[in-house]
Amino acid sequence: MGFFKRLLRSDRGMRFLCWLVQAYVRIVYRTGSWTVEGDTFARDVRAKDGAFILAFWHGRLLMMPMGWQNLAPMHMLISGHTDGRLIAGAVRHFGIDTVVGSSNDGGTAALRGMVRWLKSGDCVGITPDGPDGPAMRASRGIAAVARLSGAPVVPLAYATKSRRILDSWDRFHLPLPFSKGVFLWGEPIRAEPDLDEAGIETCRALIEQRLNALGAEADRRMGHDAVPPGTMDRAALRRLRHPERVR
């Protein structure tokens, strides 16, 4: 077993890695030159509606605590995978609570809990392509939560001029220190309480389209081509890379 895997399997090692991730996020943010656009959408919704659903892609998760900036109490839906546990531990350093779950199933206890938090006035954060992808393809779960809670969905994306796109299912954006960066907030998306299945699908597709448009625009402003959506989920990509493990 490799050194990194041993760290992940150790409670002390996991805590150290979580601290390391949050430290890296702070370094990237403090050494960079950042602009924020459209945050009035979020602030207006917060003032008028109270709670809202923050939507962002799994691959652009790392810098989200710095875009959030303690706007409101936040509960973030995180997968039970190892990478999810690492992210959960890291964002706790920024005062963000987490719950283990998936956006793929609108009936899970985790998502029912998110509806309760939204109705109580707290915000929730969901990566609608998580935990398994394909990348930048929204599941119906986020639209279901918006319909049940009455809370609008506010999309958020970021990009940096200096970065690495990792060869992972989510095409993870790893920003580098001493770089320019931009956060782009989008207009709120609302799901009426009487939406039928076709209406939920329309809402889902709109969330996906808005997030991809924001990401493409953020990339363009930083001098990059847009990152295309993925076609494989986590398991399919693993099978492609390690066919010898398929029995």
C-alpha cells in the first residue's frame, strides 16, 4: 500500500491531509488576484428568500469556500467516497457543515434533511454531477430539492489562469498559487412546487446549461478553452483504466 493511501486510511493522516487542503486553498486565494461578478444575485436572494441552493460542479469544488465567504450558514452534500471525506474535513475549516449523501436520489434521508435546512433558513451546497458523474451533467436530485423546498438554485463557477486539469472523472480544476482568478455567480433558477416530471427535467437541464455556461465564460476570461462535459461516470472510467480488475 502506498504512503498516500496509508494516510487516507489513518484518522490522524486524514486530519493532516484535510488541514493541508484547506491551507492550500487559502494560499491560492491569498496569493492570487481575484474578481467576483454577479454576487448580487446571491445577496438579493438571501435578503428576499433567505435560503437558497448553491450549485457548482464537482470539478470546481476546491475554491468554493472562498467564493462563499460565509454568506450564510451552509450545509454541503458530500459523497461517502474517500475524496468526499477529504473534502468534508477540509471545508469544516471554513465553517461549512457537511452531510454524506448523493444528488442522484431525491428520496434519500440526506436530501430530505437538506429540504428541512432550507425551510429553516440555512443554505445548502450541491454538486449536481456528484458523486459519480458524468462530469458536468446534472442529476434530477437538485431539481427535486428545489421543488420540495421552494428555495431557488444559484449557480457558481470559478476559473484561474494558472491551473491543472486532473485526469479524473470530474476533470478536477487544480488552481495554482500566484494566479488570476474569477468567480462568476449566475441568476437564480426556481422550481415551482407543482412541477411534474417533465418540469423537473426542464429545471434539471436549465441548471446544467447555466453551470456549463458560467464555467465556459470563466474559462474564457482566464484565457482557456471551455472544458467539455464528461461522457463517463466514475465506475466506467475506472473500468477503462483498469480492465484487469473487472471480473
